[in-house]
Amino acid sequence: MIENPGKGNEDEKRWKCVLGEDIFQKGPLKEFGGPNVLEEFEELRKLTKDLIIGQSIPTMAMRPGSSALVPLLRYFPTLVKLIQQGPELTGTFEPYMDGPKFVVKDQWLRDWLDALAFSLSGLPASRTAAAAMAFVLDDMHREGAALDYPRGGLGTVIDALVRGLEQGKKWVQVESAQPC
């Protein structure tokens, strides 16, 4: 964990971020949440499961152009389910935070969901995309979960781009006039 060099709030609750099946539930959730937080968390995950149905369609199957639907035909049942989700899929997480779908009552869980949402969108959970929140709730708490973060931090990505420029290619194309 990277410690804050400034003065911290003595009331802050900290834990090591370890991902995987049941790790969060048996650790921070149990330690910091209220008496019904585990059941509340699992119910929320269960209710949002349908919002991640689209993750079974590989990104490479989605293409621009006149033949874009052809690779998606093999995922037709999933596409039908996605279309049936409609506004729920494209809406915010608010119906899962404040009703009518679900109400997160545990204050620690609400605060954690807001912190998680802020790292995704810069917004509180109720204003973050429902599909994004559902995906993260599923992805962080599944067997084999991992955070994809460059070794050495995000600065290493920039350093690698600079090295590429210095080793021969003298320009970077940031905008393309080519039609998609």
C-alpha cells in the first residue's frame, strides 16, 4: 500500500486491496460493515448480474462497417438479452443505490461503492454507469481476479512511448482522417 505522506485522518479505515472470490467479503466488508452488510452486498451483486451479460461478446466481434453484424450473429441470444435490458443497461447505478431496484442501507458499503465509482468515473455511484459498476462488482470478486496496472506505475507507459519516439519514429498520430 502506498502511504499518504501527509497527516491522515485517524478515523480512516484501511485495508490491503486483495482481489478474488470471498476475500473482500471475509475481510474489509465483515470488519467495517454493519451486521447485515454481507447479505446486502451479495444481493446487490446478484441483482446486477444481468447488467454484465454483454461481457461474453468478445471485443473483436464488434466492428464498424457494412458487415459489422456478421461476426455478432453467433452471439444473437446474448444480443437479444442486451436489447431487452434497454435503459437499465445504459442508465446510472442510482436504481441500485437508492431504489427502486435495490437500496444500499449500510453506510460503509455506500461509501465504498462511492469510492469505487469515483475511481471509475469521477462521480458518485448513483451517477456512474450501471453496467460499469456491475462489471467491477463482478470482476473484482471472482476467482482469479487481478488489477491490471503497469509495473512501475502509469508513468512507465509514457516513458515507453517516449523511448519509441527517440528510437526512430519521430511523430505520433493522435487523430486519423480515415473513416471508420
